[in-house]
Amino acid sequence: MKTTIQEVKTQRELRQFVHFPNALYKDNPYYVPTLERGDLAVLDPKKNHAFAFCEGKYWLALDEQRHIVGRIAGIINRQYNEKTGTPYARFGFMDFVDDDEVVDALFDTVETWAREKGMKVMNGPLGFLEFDASGVLVAGFDELPTAYGKYNHPYYETQLLRRGYAKDTDWVEYSIKMPDNIEEWFRRPAGLVAQRYHLHQATIDTKKQMVDYFPQCIPVLNETYHNLHGFSELTKEQVDDLIAQFVPNLNTDFVSIILNEKDEVVAFGISMPSLSRAMQKCHGKLFPFGWMHILHAIRHNDTLDLLLIGIKEEYQGKGLNAMIFDKVAPSIRKYGIKYLETTRELEENNSVQNMWNRFETRLHKRARCYIKEL
């Protein structure tokens, strides 16, 4: 196969770049399409505030008939590089057919670009931020991903190893079976923690009340994730981007915000009903009818995706997780939730994984980030 690399320069080419994985995995029962309009916004410097300290370039791989057979992005997060002191380039938004020539053409291009930019290490798959889909799936190919995870064929890892990439870190995902008496599991420990540290739940009966607390959640989030792989601190503008992306699909019943005596945010937890099946029915499009599938999934579901937990450092290890889940537990019973999906968390993040020791759990998916010196 004679492969041609084409840099993405026009809006039409960017739409082709975004659509390619949805076409590649069209008939795969485990693939969950992303909403293409959302990906277009992430990749647009005019809409994604991460471009204040990031740069990105995108390429398509074409065969002899000019059919798209692969894609890849090159990303430099200058803020993360300054924090780590290492000149990293990231590759991300990576998909391809299983063909050595295609893979070599894509990676030769992104690695050459990185060297020209003075970068010394290639790392990925990663996005601009920690909240972009990261990693190559290496276990759990017969499991349905969360709407914010990513599916890929097993040959992705084989090709990366062939290119000289080695494991950097892994993310794991757990499925946790919810007991019928879920409220009893957290009520007493949550009460003890609240009393000992003089904490209470914020009133968030409406989305406006919830969003009003989000500016206070920024430093908590940055403090919680500061030392995690690939994380760079979020600005207010980036949080606004996340609010625009996630809030329309959030249900305040599944959000907990913990306050101290001064009504300052010290911890929060955000979860939402699984959108995976709904996204499959949307086929990457919100309109004309995709929004109906999403709305139905939010209201009728047996699986809850755990998106984020943030706890100020001075309160970590003091049992605030119990307070977070004490708030959500009645809604788990009310909505008939049977399973909790942890979404991707770093394999060494024992503090989060220990939360589920008393439950029936199943480690069912694993994704990997790779690294290579240039």
C-alpha cells in the first residue's frame, strides 16, 4: 500500500480527521463513538482554551485511492513540560488500519515534527489535557467502554511496540456491583467524618447552584491531581470549557460538594449515568435524534460512571469519600443503579481503588500510555 500523509489544514479535513475512527469501527459492537462536534471543538484553537499553552498539528494517512486509513495528532503542552522539566511531545487522537506502512508513515511524521520542535521524548496517546481520552486499550476488548474512554483493536499495542515504544503507565477500570442496601454502607462513617471535621453537604438542587460552586472546585481539582501523570493545572477558562461539555448531561442527584464551616469547598464528587449505549445509537451525531438517546440514558440506566473526585490535600485520607457517596447513595437506589464504572484511573492510585475493597469488584479494562526517546 502506497501511503500519503496529508496535514490537516481545512475545516473539511478536520471533519474527516474527527470522523475517521467512527468509520473505522462502524460495525464493532464494543466501540463507543464520540460526538464529532465535541471533538471538533477540542481540536479548534479558537474554542479550546488549552491552546493558550498548547500547540497541536494533525495528519491523515491516505491510500492510493485517497481513502483515509489513519490519523494522528502531535501535541506539545508547554505548561506540563515546564512543570516536569522534560521536553515532551505527545501523540494522540491516533487510529489506523493494521498496516506497517501506514503506521510508519504516521509516526515518522509526528516524530519528525517533534524533533524539529526541539522535543526529546514522545509520550502517548495523550490529549491536550488529562480529561481528553488517553491510552491504548490493552485488556478488555470484549467490554463496553465508558463514553469518556476509548476503544481500539488489539493490534495498536503491537504496532507501538514495533515502533520502539515502551510502557510508561497504565490506567485501570473497575466495575463495582452496588449492594441493595447501599445507603447503609456510608451513612454512619459519613456522619462521623462530618462531625469530626465540621463539614456539611452543599445545597445543589439545581444546575445553577451546582455551577456556582465550580469556581471553588478548580483549586481543589488542581491540588488533587497535581502529581498525576500528564496533568497540568486547569485555568478558569478551561473549566468553562469542561462545564460547557459536561454540565448539560449532569444530574445534581449524582453530584456531591462538601463544604467546611466557612462554606468553602473542600471536596467534590461528580458521577453520571452511563452514556455508552446512547452514544452508540447516536453514531457520533447529536442531531437530529441523538439527543433523545442521551436524555433517555440520563433518566433510565443501571450503570453510573464515576467521573471525578477531588479532595483538598489537608482532608485526604480522612474519610471524605464516605460523605461524597452518602450523598449519592439514595439516588443510586432511587434510579435503580446496579453497577458503578470507575472510568480510567492510574494503576498506582491505591487511595481511590481502596474505596471499593468492601464491594464486589471486577477489574475489566486496562489502557496503557507509551514512551520513546527521540
